[in-house]
Amino acid sequence: MPIIAILKPVDAAVGKMRLLDELKADLGGDDFSDFRWLVAYAKAGPLQRLKSRIQAWRAKGRSVRAIFGIDQQGTSKEALELALALCDEVYITQERGITFHPKAYLFTGATRAKLYLGSNNLTVGGTETNFEAAVMVDAALPADKAILAEMDDLWGQLLPAQCPATRRLDLKLLKQLIADGDVIDEVTIRKTHSQMTKPKRSSTPKSG
């Protein structure tokens, strides 16, 4: 039977248990040989924090693959550039009129498979400081092979062979996405967010 744990919203906010720390531990261990993630939005911060772990992981011949959503300009240019440098394969999924919104992190090895499935985007907030919630499923193989099959299907359904909305990312495609305005840099994202959340001044005259 798999081990199931809940990453609770307050746990992350107060630093008791954070997804970033869990990912670092899994990348630093010897139980897994493949790391995959699919997220709606991503920023460079978590990738910078995981960079040395991922580089050491790949130096051992282990694989890293990623699928990103780019809707609402939620994934930054810097994040995709870093992903291309750090991952064996990078994909983007974009279907006009439909928001790509899943968040899942998958580790697989010869005797274990591990899944984090929840609200956590690959952002500093999503992996460290926000009120986020996720389920962690730790499966023993081959006993829990049905869970591994579900994890592989979760990933495989989004690959280009099965999902026309998904494309393999390279520098040429990234340049085109930037030119089209689908992907922007993090300075611009922060400015845009600041403008959107800035309190509006009331036009109603103050009394008295």
C-alpha cells in the first residue's frame, strides 16, 4: 500500500513543510532516476534554488523533463530559459480558450514512485511561502505499479503524440513566444501585477 501524506496550507506558510524542501530531498537521494513536472506557471526562483541539485542529478545519468503552461503570461522568459538549460526535455502546452492549470511533480525509480499533486506552481510562493495544499503519494514498486501507470498516463496524455496543444520547446520557439507576447520577462510581470493590484483612488469626494 502506498504512503499518503497531506502538505497542508499552514505548513508551508510557517515553514514546517515546504514543497521545495521535499523536491531537494528527493533529488538528493538515490531512490529515483527520473524527475518530471507539469505546472501552470513558473518563475526562475525555484529553478535557481534547485539548479545545483538538478545538475548533480543529471551528472549521474538521471533524467529531468518538464511541461509548462504559458497562459496569462504566468510563466516567465527566465524560467523557460533556465528549464532549457537544466532539463533533458521541455514542453509547453497552450490551447487558446482553455487554461492549462495542473500542478504535479513526479519521481520514479526502480523500487519507488512518488507524486506531489496539488496547488503548487513552480514559483517561490507555490513552493515555499504561499498557503498551498498538496497530496504526496509514495508508492513501492512493483507492488503499487497501478499508481505508477496512473502517473505515467498523467504525463503521457500531455505529450505531443497525444496532445496537439503541446509543443517541444527550444530556443527558436521561445523566441517566437516572446515576440508574440505569450512569454514576458519577470520585471514586466512584476510591474503588470503591481499595476493590477494597486488600490484605485475613489472618485467620491471626501465628506467634511
